[in-house]
Amino acid sequence: MIRAGVLIMMAALFGAVPPAFAQESVAVRAPLVKELPADPKADAWSKAAVSEFPLSPQVHWPTRILEVTAQSVKVRALQDGQRVAVLLEYADPSQDPDDAAALEFMVGDKKAHFAHGQPMAQVEGGPVNIWYWKNKDNKGVDMSAKGFGTLKIQEQQDVKATGVYENGTWKVMFTRDLSTSDVAHDAQFKPGEFTNIAFAIWDGKKLESGDLKEKGSQKAVSSWWYFRAEPAADYSGYLYAMLAFGIAAALEFVVVRKLRKGSRT
């Protein structure tokens, strides 16, 4: 069991978790609902399934720190057939203007490292789509990258985000259309298909030195996991079963009727 867990973690680093494993707890699922929650505190979120993912300090870029505030992040997701909403929930001892959070997705079919699509020995490097939120602005920013130092804000902004801080916990909600016209830079979500997702958290507390505790590449990050917009429920199997039952019942009625007629003659 431990060996399987290690294999999942290693494969997740490069977005290569097999579909069989993706069916388990390594996936964030967004079931279909009639209406998306209006804010991070909406009651609908309490009914959404939650997945929790470990976070660790970013170590793939020279400017790094050894410890981070956020040790894990809880993730929920919902979609209404047109738009998707993703809720991040994580502990933070204080609310600061520079507190921030982000989601990251691969763009297209090309594999990318979770560190901004940074080229690695095993991975050439591919484009990634980053949804960014900072408490100071309390809004979403649609960004793209293909390796460290290439992060840029997209001309076409499709992401919205808002955060709420309460009792030492941040709840940050991101929303966007399942598909956009900017296919070259945006992740596209097709119900029923898995795509890779990663998370980043910054504790924006100001230290006595005046520096921020976490900023830029100094942050808490996850490896790649999986995200799936769930397709609409398919009840065709039940309809076929009911139809088959109806046909069988009709045939039985006909046979019984013929047998009764035969016995009378």
C-alpha cells in the first residue's frame, strides 16, 4: 500500500497518474448542479465532496524558503454545464493584504511540469494556465507560463475569484467558463475528461525585517493532481432495463393467454 502511494506521488509530479488511480482520492470532481454558489460561504459548498492535498515549499527555483505556512489545502468544485467553480480552503494564522492563492492547469495535450511548466530532464516543458488571486485586490487574474520567468497576465481575462477570511481560515472561490475562445492559453474542460491541476498558496504576512514571509517563488505548492467536470447522469441503462422488462412482461402475457385458450379447447 505504501509503495502504491509513493508511485502515485512520483507519477503526479509530471502529470502521469494512470486513469485507474485518478478514479480515487487524487481527483477533484465537479458534479453538475443547477446553480453555482454565489460566494465562498454559500451553503451549497457544504454539500460538495472535498479532497485534501499536501503542500510543501517550492524547491525547483533558486529563490526558495524551507518552511511554508499552509501545509495542505482542501478543494471542492461544482459546475452547471456552462461554468465551473473551485473552492480552496486552507489555514492561515493571520489575514494579510499579500495573502494569495492560485490554481494551475496544463494547456493542451503537451505534458508540463507543475512548476510553471518549467523544463525538466523528464519533461520538455509545456504551457500552463494559472488562475491567481490576492487578498489585496480580491479578484481573479488569468495568467500563462511556460517555465519560471515567463509568467504573464493574459490579454483576455476569463477568471473571476473572491476570498473570505474567517477564524484563521481562507476560503477562496475561482470561477470560469468550462471552455473559452482562448484555447491557446486557457485550459479547456470537457465533462467526463480528466485534466491536471495543481495548487499554490502564499502567506503574505509582513516580517519584522519588512519582507513578506512568502512571495514570488517562495510559496507552498502541490504536485499535479487530477480535475474532472462530471458529465450529466446517464439514465439510459435504467430505461433499457425498464423497456426489456416491459417486453418480457408482454411476451409472458401473450404466452399465458395462448396457453389458457389451448387448455379450454
